[in-house]
Amino acid sequence: MSLNKPSAVALLSGLLACSTLGPSAQAEQLLLSADYMVDTLSGELVPNPAVLISDGVIEAVGTRGELAAPEGATEMHLKGKTLLPGFMDMHVHLDGSVGDVSFLESRFQSVPRKTVNAVVNARTTLMAGFTSVRNVGAMGDYSVIAVRDSIKGGELMGPRIWDAGPSLGITGGHCDDNFSPPEQKKKNTGVANGPWAVREKVRENIKYGADTIKFCATGGVFSRGTKVGAIQYSLEEMQAIVSESHYRDLVVAAHAHGTEGIKAAIIAGVDSVEHASMLDDEAIELALEHGTYLSMDIYNTEYTLSMGRANGVPEENLRKEESVGQVQRDSFSAAVKAGVKMVFGSDASIYPHGLNARQFSRMVKFGMTEMQALQAATINSATLMKQDDLGAIKAGYLADIVAVEGNPLEDISITESVPFVMKGGVVYKNL
Ligand code: ARG
């Protein structure tokens, strides 16, 4: 199948897509209606919604039967379905492997191979209803930036992407490459030590197209020889990364499992803490005080513990996952209870892309209401990324809209199979 956007879209969505193609098409209007709509701004379920979309932007939102279709507009009713803003995942690694590739094999894939992974995974992610993602650290260096730009240019199908380029990290830390023997002197592109070196690395990432920054504040589960709970960057280095990124208006994400690293990252001013596994009361207080978002990947423990060994995940990493999984869930429950700001971050790549939505039901299981989980993946994520035209179905917002079968506030797991996906007014899926 050609990946050329018009034909791919036409294939997927039939007639409608032909009339809503990109910038060169003339003004096209669509009146989309359904049984319900999740209003992520008011936190309410709205019956009989009608949404008027013009040239990829939501022009008006009203009630079915009351909001009339302008002359020439296409009408589309999604019977039995609920409309939601397109889902947003704030923690993915799109260049992670595709299909049956063992853990170690995936570590040794070339940058061109990783670029191909990102092309495939981007499409899968969009089809799962995730219309925006933040790619927080590419193992394939700048590969996802190329894919992001190609999606923007209409050559490839995929979500809107913010990409961090290579994650910053200390020598031998979680964001370095510790899998090769010393004589090869391998190090990841994002390795930098000391305040000026990390500033230079931020500048370099921006030079090559990064539009967000990620660094590793502590050890992690899937690296070799790092302690999950141990701090890696000093506070001084974290402050340098954050100030340099904020000068340039980039949102900063810090990978941090351990308590000390989480606190230092928050004090340094990061916008979101990824994983945030070992929270104590003081860390929760700090997050509340600084308005820091937490992006907690609480589904993937299940996947790693059931599939990891078969996928060749080394014992060291399985043991680290066992040590951190339940601790992270408890931290999640405590943070939700305290009212810390939360986004949806799945860390898809640890488990297959396209299954991102499995995390919704776990967010509910460990303490959120269904509405809070949906808000985390929409309006909260948009706010974190400083986007005031994403994350809600509202006049003036971009027409990134998905629909699910039934009512997700009664059964959140229906988000795991999304039959309707629209991004920027273009229908990519309509089953
Ligand atoms: N990328 C993270 C790491 O390697 C994944 C952690 C997964 N486990 C978890 N319980 N969240 O540290």
C-alpha cells in the first residue's frame, strides 16, 4: 500500500477522507455527531453531541439536531459511540523495535533500522487513537525527528510528535549505553557531564530539531549496572539542563525512579517527572508546590513480568522490575489521592506500540476516576506541552477526535479498541 497520505487516507476512511484532505483542499466542513461526548474541560459526559469541523479545526460544538449542518457540509453520525479528544501519550519511544525482536537484539539495531521502526510504530500508535505523543529519548538519535517532520509534511501517517532527540545522561548512567565492552568505548549521543556540557548538549539537540528535552536523573530498570533508586545527575546539572531548555521554550522531562532524584528534578524545575516510582510525602508536597506533572507508566510492570523472560530480558533487569513495580503503583495511588497533576505516559516500547491504552484501566484500578484517567491523557497532557488547541473538543481546537464503542466512564477498557480516529480533521480510521 502506498503511504502517500491522500490514497492511504482514502483507503482507510472511504469517501469522507477524500473531502477533508490537507492544506491544498478547499474549505471542507463536516458535522460529526455521536451518542455521547467526553468533555475533558468540564469533566462531564455530554449526550447527543454535534461537532462542526472546518478545515481541520473545530468550529462549533453543540447538540445533535440543534447545531445545523451548513450547506455543502458532510454529515456523519457515529451511532452508539462516544467522542473523545484524541489521546495523548507523554512517554513513548517510537524507534523501539517492532515485532518479535529480543531485548538484546533491539539494543544493537542500527539507526536506519530504528528509523523504520519509528515509521511503523507511529502509524500503529495513531490507529490506536493516540493522536499526539511525546517521544522522550530516541535510541536512534535523531531518527524520530525525521519521522515527525515527514508526518507533518503529510508523507507518513502518525500522531503529532514532540521529540527529545537523544536523552541526556551521565557517563555509565541509565541513558548511556552500558551493553558493549569497554574497548569499544561506546557511549550514547546524549551523554554529558557537568553544567556547561549539559547546556551544550541541550543546544545540540535543539540544533538538530528536538522540540522537548529529556534527561535521566536516576538509574533505571532496563539499563545495565544502574541502581533504580540512585540519583545520577547532580542538582547543579539538572538546573543547568532545565534553565537552558526553558530559555528556548522547551518542556523538560526527567526520568526519575528514586526519591532523591525525583526531589532534585522537581527543585530544578522540570515540567514532568517520568516514572516517579519512589515517592515519599515530601516528594508529593514538592510536586504540588512546584506544579510538576507526574507521568507514571504503571502498566508495563505487568507486561515485563509476564513476557520479559520469554523476550530475553536479562535477569538483572527483571529483578529491578520486580523491586519497583508495586512501589510505583503505591506511589501512584498516593499521588492521585494528594491531587498531584498527572499526565498519561505509557513507556510504549517496553510493551508493543498500539497497546498504549491498556494503561487506562490500571490508572483507574490504582486510584483515578475514569474521567481523571481520560483527562490525564488529553487536557492535562496538552497543558503540560503548552498547547491550548489540543486535549478537548471545543471551538477553536484542532479536530483531533476519537470515538469508542459505548461509555468509557462505565468501562474504561473500551479505550483499548478505538474504531474511529480523526487527526486534524482527517479521518484515518472508521470501522
Ligand atoms: N524505561 C524505564 C526504565 O528502564 C521503564 C521502567 C518500567 N517499570 C516500571 N515499573 N515503570 O527504568
